Amino acid sequence: MIALDAIRDCLEGVIPATVATCAADGTPNVSQVSQVHYVDGAHVALSFQFFNKTRENILANPRAAAAVIDPVTGAQYLLALEYLRTETEGPLFERMKAKLAGIASHTGMAGVFRLRGADVYRVLELERVPGRERPGTLRRNLLAALRACSERLSRCTDLGRLLDELLACLDEEFGIRHAMLLVPDGAGTRLYTVASRGYPASGVGSEIPLGCGVIGVAARERTPIRISHMTLDYAYGQAMRERAAAEGLADKLETMIPLPGLADSRSQLAVPVAAEGRLLGVLYVESAQEMRFSYDDEDALVALATQTGMVARLLQEAAEGQDEAPAAARAAPPGGAPLTIRHYAADGSVFIGDDYLIKGVAGAIFCKLLRDYAREQRTDFTNRELRLDPSIRLPDVSDNLEARLILLSRRLAERCEFLRIEKTGRGRLRLAVARPFKLVEVPA
Amino acid sequence: MYYIRRGFVVQSPPMSVPPPIDEATAAFLRGPVSISVASRAAGNVPVLVRCSGCSVSQDRRRVTLYLARSKSAALIEAVRATRAAAAVFSLPSSHRSLQLKGSDAAIGVPAPRDSEVFARYVEAFAAEIDPLGHSVEMVRALLWIDPEDLATLAFTPIAAFTQTPGPGAGAPLRPAAP
């Protein structure tokens, strides 16, 4: 039998598939189906969009036949199927729902195509219909790209470098020019951008709610979400604006840093980064080209995301293991007019002059560094003391403090030329101050 | 033979009973639509084949589909054993879809005229899906049948259903007025 993963190009929904069933009395039925989705080497899922005869038949007689076509070569394959179950929520359902949204908008059926369920079938037989298909397009072997990236990632020694290297790898080895990495906040209700590549503004610090767009759904369901055509169903701008309008001031703050993104994004893929069963982040890539990301790209990025997650966990452990007291460095006070830095207790936001810098835990870390500096001209700190500091209130012991420090140092680098956070070693950092400042605590 | 009309099943329809497809529907079936036909094999297992064109008889009581023998061994066997057939016709540019069912399907040898109908269909279908970004070469690879390989599958439609995606999908097509 042909391996099911060898015909995944036929399962992108480019050419509608056909499915045949038989009623209990033997009457055949045949209809088109928008999506035959690859589940694994032995299963496919068909999009269940309407209550119809196909539906009635498979519940009475589980055997089905499906025909799928390679959109480039014209090769045709027949699948003998056995219906197993219908999933109406969860990772598979969300993957198919997102993909269907892309197919629907591409074919002018937005608002008509709606996924009611993912009908999962076992593939009993797969055969090629004899024919004279034309040659396929020559594509690069993604395993070679994956191998090169994997070697590069294994050489990274700190988290910031790892994230940047991952995005550089995608660009240089996979030709994926637009990418970003987001990590969940402590409560797990939002994700914020810590690294990006290929956009005019980095968007570091921008946030999206869990469940919003392909990134938010990938995070919520812990599953890759891939769309091959432009669709408004998963657009961020609209959802973000509605949310900001509904929730008032606090959420306006969250939209102060615009999420980077292509205005004409036609292909999108979001892949969760997880380790030890916990979500560490989401890797998101996009392209203005339709059908840019295939099942193979998805597999490659899942493998890369998995490796990134493991390396990130190792680096975090190593950083937290450093327990030396920081050197008692004292900085010479800088000259110049003092900057006013305000910390608002109401929402934890920090403004340098009138410019919004950051909020939340990263804002609390920043204020702790500033207070210690103001009190004793202290410049050197360890991750460990920040984790233990009660004024920072890290949401939990496994919180990715390092990601918050990356966010803070990158926001500072983009927004303020007088204050800088530098890594001085594993689990250690230094606050560099080039101008005096005045920290104003604004009570709620 | 059975004829289903508005839920009633009538044995051997007299010629006064109108065919279930009207002239506009017949034109649709003859047009650049994608066509697949299914039948039933042993064990109530469905078999499926993609067709390369359709013709409709003058009185609209019989439709003939074109298929490749070399690609249709299982279907031909199933049709010979059961005579059951269901065919779906779908226009790619609009998604308008229709299913016909029959219980007297027969495999035949094409008449000279059939080869012309088939050849015109392949070109028309290629033109229909060209704006959707599919190459003519791909369509020919998918649908072309060598003359010696061409077979026909003809049946009398006894039921017709609209399958255009949407709330009306699956509804019986209203029979044409007499």
C-alpha cells in the first residue's frame, strides 16, 4: 500500500475530494467534500459541514470511498475508508476549522462552509488510479534544512540567542522570511512577543489573547494551526480592536505595541513550543504567498519547536542554578537631567517620560532594578534573587523569568537610549544607567 | 423500475410522468462540471470513479457518463452486479452541485458521437477551472481517456438532489413541470 503521507499534497483541499457511501439498503451516494485532512499514517478526517445523506449513511454503514487529486500532477488516488468517530472540539477539530476557513474564503464560500465536526476514518486501502500524470514540481528537501537548523540550535547557550537563532534558521535554511515567537504570560491568558524577524518594527511586547487568531488557537489547543489562504476568520486586527473596545483602558495598553504582521498574509502557520507538557510559547510564520506552508513544513517546524522547547528548558535550569552573590559593583552616578519614570500601581505599567515601555511582571522587575540602583547604586543582579523577590510576584515557580528579561531588555533597547539591561553570565544581569532618573510610584 | 416523486414511490413510471430533470438541469449536466459516479460492491462497500463528461438523451430520461475502463474495473463489476449508480455533478466556479441516482445502470461501448462529446468536455472543463489556477496539462492528465479505453455508464435518473453547499443541500430537486 502507498504510504498515506506520500500523498499529502492531495489533502490540502485545493481540488475538492469526492466521497461515496452506501445506505443500509445498498443505495450508493456520492458527494464532494471540502477537506480530507491527514491525521496520521493510518487515518484521515473528512470535514462534516452539513447534515446530509453521507452523514446518515456512515452512521448506518461505516464503509466509504474517497477520491483525491494531486493539484499539480493530476494524479488520482482512491482511499477505502472506515468511519470511526466524529470530533466536535479539540486539536484536530481546530486544525480543520482553521484550514476550512482558508478554503472557504478562497473559494467564495466564507459564511457557508462551517465545520460541524471532524469525521475520523481509518484508511483501509490506498491505491493510485492508473493515469498519465504530469511531473511534479521539484522541491527542496526539508530534512536537509531541518538538520542544518537543528545543529545551529544545539550550539545556543542563552535563551535570547536561541530565539534569534531559530528565526534566523527559518529565514536562511527554510526561506521563511516573516516569523515571530510569543510566550504565554503567567496566568496563561495572553501571549506576548519576545522575538520577531522580517517586519519593519519588531513588535516585541505586543500581546494577543489566548484563542485569538491562529497563534491564540494554537496556544489554547496546543496544536499546530495552518491556513493556506487569506481569511478574515483568523485575522488579528479585527479581533484585537473589538476586544480593546469592549474592555476599555487596561486593554488599550495592550494594543499600544502593535503586533507585527503582514497586511497581506495569505499563508499562516502557528506551532506550539512545549516542554515537559507545558506550553513555553508559539512559533508563528507567515507569507504573502498562498499555499506557502505544506504538511511537510508543518512537520519540520514542529520538530524545530520541540527542540527549541527542550533547549530553552535546559538553559532556564542552568540559569536558575547560579547562586553566587553578585559582585558588589557600584556604579559611578551619571550626569545629565533626570528622566522621570512612572510606575502605575493600577495596571503595573511603566512609562519613561510619556512613552509607554512595559507592564506586568516585566514592569515589576524593571522597577525593582531601578529601586535597588537608586538606593545603593547596585547594578548587578541574579535571576534567582528576582525570582525570590516578593515585590515582583512571579506567577509560579516555573515561570519563564528569562523570557520576561529578554522582553524587558529588548523593549529598553528599542525605547530608551539611557537604560540598558545586559547579560553578564548565566543567570546574571547588569543594569546600565547612562542618565540619572527619578522613579515615581503612582498609587492606584 | 421505480420513480420517486415528492416522496411517493411509483412502479414503472408511465411515459406521461415527467423526467426528473428539466432542460436547464440537462444543460448543467452537459456543461463543464466535475463528475463522479459511485456504485455498490459486495458487502455494501461503495466504489467510486471520476468521469470525463456526460450526455443526456433527447427525452432527458437517460444520462450517459464517460469513463476509462482501465481506471474503473471495480466500478464496472459493481454496476454489472447491482445496476445501482449515484453520480454527482459540480460546477467548480459556483459550487452548484447535483446528485442523480439510478437503479438500471449499464456499462456500454461508446458510439462515435460519444468520443466527440467526451473530447469537448475535457477542453470545456479545463477552461472552466483555468481561472482557479489549474493547468490545462493537469486537467488532461486527470481526465483524458484513450479512445480504445473509453466506456459509457448509462442510467435512468429516478431521483435528483441538489447538493450545492448550504442549508438546502440534500433536498430533492423538484421534478420538471409536465
